[in-house]
Amino acid sequence: MFGSKKDVKLGIEDTINRLYKAFKPSADKYHYNFSLPELTVGGLPTIIFLGNHSSGKSTLINYLLGGTQVQDTGVAPTDDGFTIILYGEKDEDFYGPAALGRLTKEFANFNKFGPEFLQHLRVKYRKSDFLKKVNLIDSPGMIDTAGDNSTRSYNFPAVVRSFVELSNVVFYMFDPDKPGTTGETVEVLSKCLFGMEFKLRVLLNKCDTFENMYDFARSYGALCWNLSRVLKFKDLPKIYTTFTPNDTTRVSTQIDLNWFEKHRAELLNLIYTAEDRKTDSVIAAASADFTQLYIRVLVILAASKKLFVGRAKGWCLTFLTAGILFLLELWGYKALTGLGITGPFSYKLFLFWLLAVVLVAGSFWIGAIFIKLAQKKSRARMVLGIDKLFEDSFAESLSYGDRGDLRQYWSVIKPETILIIKNTKHLPIFGWGLKARLERVIYVQLKESMEKLRRNAQK
């Protein structure tokens, strides 16, 4: 359908962009935020650098930009925020909300992380030929606490996850002195990279500072041990043992640096050819987005069905009660007629009808209160047993081991889904047409795009 390799990639990106736009109303209905709200078709690839503080992230970025001091460097932590570095005709720096306003539409969802995060966001424009081919993202160094004990004022793992989804290559850098031991490192590697592992490249940096092979082996072994405990891979990913040329940090070493130079050349080649992996990343992000929306739709529909059945039972009981009262009213009317109470303006007949109306109206009022309380209890039970709703919705796939990634995707959207079920007054009831459309996107259109990309790479 398309001609050149570039045309194929642009065609795939345009198709995914149209899918995002087509499903945006449905995503809003189910309170789902796409990680890529809208693509910049033909935009530049993006590389993010993660790792402990002093692992060499900023130093490597400065090296890639020709040795200029774009990012502050040092042994102690020098930056506590995310810095996005883009090409610009003149050097400019933007901070906070102003920084977000300068970014492309892919970053539109970052507002959701709140003002605390925006105070830790920077955008830098630099006139560098390298930045004409790729965007760079520098990140704050990982710290020793994670989860609820984190000292950060914003949801750091969620922010990292969003940046990873937007990036095409993820470099995770380790300092020989701190080979993967911080709490945030464990959390990011185990949770934030799920479904995006193909983007990950692990770097053991500063290898030119080892005094001898014994020091190198000890550090390398410690890193492998820590990664094996965190990454859920059958085999460990390749670890690039590399360094950034810097005469001020190099020590007298007994190690032959030629092998490290080879890994450094491979690393640079990965960076310079990041554009070749951009479309892969776009398809992976779209697949994750539509799969998570699909899971949310099915779980919310299951919850809505249970609530609807509960309401239906409650109103049936209410109408049954009202019907019984109406029959009693007819029986009473006949009894009063037999006693000779007749005439449209009979005082006793008026009181009877007034009492009948009060009883019937009261039954509906009491029934409405009962239904409301029952719905509230039902929602609370569903929240406590939310995993069962998920298990029931995907019982067939999970029982045969098919689509085992579903549990991981569910863990990502579960907290927000709980809030939706708890707090949304009217949950969608009818969505099976949407279910079928999402299945077509996930199982047909995105798979076809990936196959098209694979065939294109073999040309």
C-alpha cells in the first residue's frame, strides 16, 4: 500500500493517530486517559535516561551534545526534576507550567500529575545538530525509598511510566558504586517498564574508573544479581559495560578498555538509530493503551450489569409491594361499597383513597431508599472483590494461559477503576459494540501494522 520505508512508518503512525481520535469519546466515557492522546506524525524519536544519581546520565547527555554543559553534573545529586532537551534556533529554558505549554501534544496528559510535578519539569532548547534527529529526556536520580515512603511530592513511578511510554529507547544507567540497590530502582524496573521491556537498555557506566578486573567483576556480578531479583525476564537483558570519555574521572587502570570502547560504540549506534525503533514504540504504546481500555470497559460493564440487576430486583420488589397495596385498595373499595358508602364525595371514601395514595407513594419512597442503600453496599462489595470482576470477565483467557499479560495491565489500571466504580453515579450499561471494535483494533489492526513493519524491515 505504501512505497518507501519512511512512507510505511508514516502510514502506520497516521493510522494509529486516527484510531486514537476515533476512540477518544469512548475513552472519555470510561474515564481512560490515552498515554498518547495524539501523535505528531513523523515526529522525532525520544530517548530517556534513567538511573541512580551520579550514574552519569547528565554527563552522557552533555557528551552527545558536543561536550557543552547543558546539564549540571557532579557526584552529589544535582537535579531533582525531569528535563526535556529539544532542538531550537536559540538557547532557551522553560520551567513548570510554561515548560509543559512548550511541548508537543504527546505530553498533553502530563497535567494530570499536578502542580507538584510541574515544578520539577524543565524544557531546554539547544541549537545542536544532534537534536535535529532525536529528543532527550534527563531524569532525577533514584533514591532509597519507594512507594508510600517516598519523599517526592508527586507520583514518581506514574510519571516515569508515562515518560517511558512516550520514549523509543530507555537507557537505565548504573554507577559501579550503586549497582541497582535503591528502592526506587526496584520499583521502576519491576512496575514502570511492563510491556515496554523491548525499549530497555541497561548500562553499567563509568567502566574506565575500575582499577582492575576484580573490581569490575564484583560490580558486574552485583548488578546481575540485583537485576535477576527484579526483572521478570527468562534471561537477563544485555548489559552494556561502557563509559563516557572524560579525562578528569579516569584512573590508572589495569583493564583493557577496548571492550568497553566496543560497547560504547554499540551504545552510540543505538542512539543514532533511535528513529528505526520509533514506530515499534508507537505500536507498543497503542497496543497497551487499547488493551487497558478494553480491560476497563469489560470490568466496568460487568460492574454495571451487577448494579443494574440489583436495581431491577429492587424495583420489582417495590412494584410488587405497590401492586399488593393496590389490590388491597380495590378490596377495601368493594367492602366499603357493600356497606353502603357510595357517592363520589363520600367523606369516608375520600379518606380511604387518601390513605391508599399515601401507602402506595410510601412504598415507592421506601423502595427507592432501600435500592439506594443496596446499591451503595453492592458497590462496596464490588470494590473489595474487584479482582473477581476482572477474573470473571477474562476467565477463558486466564484459565488457558492465553494473554497472560492481562494481569499486568490490570494492575496498572486497577486503582483508577476502583475509584470509577465507587464514585461514578451512572456507569455505562451498553458497551458490547465498543467491545467488538476494541477487539478488532487489538487483534487485527495493530497486529497488521506490526506485520507490515516487520515485512518492511526485511526489504
